[in-house]
Amino acid sequence: MPSLIARYLPERFAKTAPVVTHVRLQGAIGMGSPLRPGLNFKDVEPLLQRAFSRKGIAAVALSINSPGGSAVQSALIAARIRQLADKHSVPVLVFCEDVAASGGYWLACAGDEIFADESSIVGSIGVIAASFGFVDALSKLGIERRVHTAGENKAILDPFQPEKEEDVERLLAIQGDVHQAFKALVRSRRAGKLKGDEAELFSGAFWAGREALARGLIDGIGHLHEVLASRFGPKLVLKPVTHSSGWALKRLGFAASAGEGLVDALETRALFRRFGL
């Protein structure tokens, strides 16, 4: 009676049940607050290590819900996903939730296949920098700004000083370099799948699920459990990989000040609101 025996065997001996490990990547990339940690390589990498190193897994599933953030952290996390996937010869299936845009889409491109809901926001392949100018406000308030630097470019784009054309040109050049890296990553990971004009695809525009599918940014419309059950069968065992409760308590106990946390939370919220969320 093989089925009866299998029922009482430890999971590692029960070969009839495919195992998929599951990692959730949620929040702004490189940003966070004491109560709502963001995504960064240091915190995510141990989860990825555990997810890929489990013996005999059929795949690793990634749920992504991120409006983007740091390009460097996005690149570090995505590169590590691919390194581990190649090392362990394990396929990576990505599931976009509310939003996988900008850096969130960078992470999604680390997957071998990308799925999304019809209402998921996908894309925003671009680079943005936003600030404010307070020069006139300071003048009206009778406040004098004093800045002393060693290095003539140390205070470029200071929001309390008039904007200079050469400073903006320098910023745009840097953004262009980052954008080129982003586009190269998308072209490489979505080779043969992208459809339509690249000028539109890489313009920073974003789309809901079906329009993203039509442009080749994703591979299908579907949710985590239904896609995995269809792919691996109803006996599939989904194993979430999360931080320990001790890690969460440590973050609460040794996090930044409440004021810094509030600023981080506001920045994170602003990123999500760009996509109507």
C-alpha cells in the first residue's frame, strides 16, 4: 500500500508531493521604517539562500509587491536570484501582486516566468528623481542659507539654492546610465518576448495586467496557487520562507528613530501612490 506508507513518511521521503519554496518581496526597495521594513539585499539574501538551498524543490516562487526604489538594491537582489537559480538549477516563477513597477519590475525580471493579476500594475521602466525648490520660500521668511563646501560640486541640486543648468545635466547623465542598465536587463531577461515599440516600453509608462501581457512584459495572467497547482499538481506543498520572529523583534528594538521612520514611511507611501495605490 504505497499511498498509506507515503502518508506517514517524513516529507523528504515523500517523492509524490512536489515542493515549491515561496519568498515574498514587498515594499519600497532600499527604503523602510521600523514597523515596515523595506527591501534591501542584506535582509533579502538570507531568505533567498534558504529558499534555493532546500533539497529537491521543484521551483522557487516569488511574490512581488513593490513600486520600486533603489536601482542598486534592485540589481543586487535580482542578480543574486539568478546566481542561486543557476547554481541549484531551479526555475523561478514570479507573481506580481498590486504593483511590480520600476525596481519592482527589475526584481520580476529575475524570474523565468512572470505572472500577474488583470489589475496588477506592471512596468515603469525608467528612472526618476524628484525634489522641491525652497529658494523663494526662504527669502519670504527672511532666512539666510549658509553652505560651506570643500569641492565645487559638493552642494549641487541643493533645494535651498537656485537650480543650475549644468547640475541638472549632470543628474540627467547619471539617470541615463541607470536607465541603460535597466533596459539592458529587461532586454536580456525578456529576450524574444517583448512586443511593440521600445520607445514606449522603456518610456517609464506602466500598464495593467493584460496590457502588460500584450507587450510581453509578463508571461501570463494568473495567481500563485492556481498557477502552481496547474503546473505541479494538487499535491503540491508550498513552503513559505520568512524571517524568524526574533528578526522582527530585533528590527523593532534597534530600528531608527521614530522621526526617521515616519519620513521613510511617507516616502514609501508616495512611491505606491504614483500607481494609484
